[in-house]
Amino acid sequence: MTQKEHGLDPEDWHATRQQMHRVLDACLDRMQDARALPWQPVGEAERAAFQGLAPSTGVGLNAVADRLMDDIMPFATGNTHPSFWGWVHGSGHAAGFMAEMVAAAMNANCGGRDHGAVYVERQVVDWCRNIMELPHGAGGLMVTGTSQATLLAFHAARVRALEGTALEVAPPLTAYALEGAHGCVTKALNIMGLGAGALRILPEAVGSEPEARAIDADALRRAVKQDREDGRLPFLLVATAGSVNTGTFDDLNAAARLAEELGLWLHVDAAFGAWTRLADTKWRGLSDGIGTATSIAFDFHKWLGVPYACGMLLVRDQGDLLRAYSGRGAYLEGQAEGLAGGEPWACDLGLDLSRGFTALKVWATIQAYGTDRLGEVVTMNCRQAAQMAEVVAASATFRMAAPVVSNICCFGMVDPVDDWKLAKVAVALQLEGQAVFSTTTIDARPALRAAITNHRTRRADITAAIRAAEEAAKALS
Ligand SMILES: *Cc1c(COP(=O)(O)O)cnc(C)c1O
């Protein structure tokens, strides 16, 4: 008796083609109708549809297509909507969607070897190296996002600082940053076993501006000296290009001079702020000096609107990544030719061995729109944040909570007795599908926060959202 063999390909390709086209059309409808499709809460019934055990017998592609369109697509995060400004979310676009589809069909493994996807990723790395003004010899790789890039950079910095000393006998390492560094910095230090206490938060220099925050140089020198005297190993200075809470920028040239003087690795967290490199002069200047970094972490899934998850780590010397991450077993032996060629393999530059083809959606985005048009979106969003600040400043209800430096506008209630209303206003606007602000705290008072990284936002959306927020606040009285 012969055993029946079958894989997962459909028996009826014609029917499959029709099902896939149906889903494709629904996806395009969703993108075209973005303005009509804000976030909506997931109801009890919908949640219940995602409970229970995995089916032992599948329902087939056609039934899955229906569920994708009816039960899943309507309950997206809402960041494709023009008035979504919460946290820092990208809004997506056709080029990214097209590339995702192709990447899924190719199913390339970008951990290494010699195939087309590898060359696309190298091209994207080189484009970014050039945009971020790093020299030839710099390198890097696609990662899931800035959090992963940060961890990879910090460990590479540690390997360099230890110069071959085994981790087991390493002295305690210390890192330095200004207030406002992203939580992923502490998270990375924790994962590395250094602990949150390894991060020293230093004061700003007197007269420092939010457009070019400078660390108090003498305070840093004293902290580094003290740590060395105490047997610790200072290894890392973290600068921020676009702080998550209020969109401030560190003075990167000043940070680079100090890092050089003190023998520290300069890591720049430029998760969204990196893309000010493509903006008009006024905003481009914010990230001047980014090319002095030892490493830069940034995202494509925020301001460039590339579908999640998509970020990059760049390092000034690709050798730093190879020293930290290379080394393959016999089962991963390279060859001079054939499929096992293609050195260096991306798995030798970072954590993942099996890697998706995420470079394709960046490549398609930059090819389709070009750096000029992408830069125009960055400039437009910064102008819109400034416009929001004007509307807020003219409002009797709200006051600005922090100056607008780039694309982030934070505002609070004029009267502190009304501060409790802000979180409720945010929720009300979300539930109405009006606009999405997130909430934060600035100078010990609550604030609504708009981080505008949205190519679909228009001036009228800004004014309408502030008016709606005023109405919502009034309704709470
Ligand atoms: C979003 C963000 C991060 C974390 O990046 P992920 O891509 O979400 O991991 C780090 N730093 C800043 C300034 C951010 O805005």
C-alpha cells in the first residue's frame, strides 16, 4: 500500500487565485478608505472569536479569507487614519504593502548565503549609511526596530570596551545619557545583565536648548572619572535625536566631542528623528552631526510609513558587529561559490539566524517615492505640529506643555483643577473615532501628546481635532 503524500499547495489554483484577489481588493479598499476607518474597540463577541483550541481540521483558504476580511481587518490599530498621532506610529502606504506581498511570496531567508534579497538589503544599508553621513566601511543590518538595534549596538560596544576580556570576569560597565532617553536604553542594559543602575542620567549644560540639548560636560567628566576610580568601566554615551516624549534633540556634535575625549562609544537613538536628515533645513539641522556616531538606531516603521516591523542598526565600523556576533557552526559553513557564498552573512552582524526580507519594503518605499518626497512628509508633519501649537496657544481650554521642536506637540489644561479631564478626553476622542492622542506627564502635570508621523494628516485635521478635544473637555464639566 502506498502512503498518500501531500503538502500544503492548493489543488485548485484557479480558486485560490480568486480568493487571493478578493483579499487583495479588500486590502486596497482599506488603504483607499483610510479616512473612514479609525480605530474601533474589539467587542466581546469579536474577542470570543479568538478563544479555544487550534483546529485539527482546517477550514480552507476561502473561509480564512472571509475571516480575515470580516473579523480581523476592521480591528486594526487605527494608525492608518489621518488623525492618528498617539505614541509614534507610522501610517503605511502602497509601496510597503506591495513589497510585503512579494516578500511573502519569495519567502527569502536573509540570514545569509548568496541570493538576490541579500543584495537588496546591502543596497538599503548603503543608502542609509549615506543619508546618515557615515563613512564607507560603516555597516549594519535590518532589525525589527530601534529596541533591537539598541541592544545589538550596546553589546557590540561592550565587546569593544572589553577588548577580549571574557564577559565572566568583566568589570561592571557604566553608560551615560541625558534625561529623556527612551526606555529601550534601560531595557537593553537590563538584558545585558548590567542593570538599570549602570545608566547614569546627567544634567544638561546651563543654557541648553531643546533643539540642541548638551550634556553638562564637567558633570560627565566627573562621573566617568569617579566610575573609573571605583573600578568600573565607562563604555557608552547615549544621545537622542528625537526624544520620544517631546521631540527634543541632543547636540550630536557636542556629544561626539565628549565621547572622543572620554573614550566612549557614542550611540545615537534616532528612532524617528533620523528622518529629519531628509527634511527642510530648519528641521534637518536638528540631526546635524549624526554622522559622528559610533552607532545609530532608527526605524522605518515610524516616519517612513514602512509596514511593521522594520528598523535598522548602523555602525561606524562594520568590524564591530563582526567581532560581537560572528561565528558559525559546521552546519553553516560558507563556500567560495554557489548558494553558500555571499559573505559576510547577516547572521554574523546581529542576533537572528533566520531573517525575513524586511529590506524589500524599505527598498520599494525609497524607490517609489524618493528621498525628496519622503522628506516633504517629514517637513509637512513638523509644520503641522507647529500649527497644532498655534491652535492650542489660541485656545481658552488648553495650554502648551512643552515647546514644539520637531513633530511632537504636547498640551495640557489651562487650569490645574481640570487636569483629571485629559485622559478622559483622549479616550473619548478615540472611542468616537475622531482622533488619537496619547497621554503623558510633563513637569509633573498630565498632557495630551501628538507625535505626527502621518503622511495622511492635513491641516484641517489638526484644527478639527483640537476643536473636538475642547468639546470633549467641556462635556466633562
Ligand atoms: C519608538 C522609539 C524607540 C523604540 O523603537 P521600537 O522600534 O519601537 O523598538 C526608541 N527610541 C525612540 C526615541 C522611539 O521613539
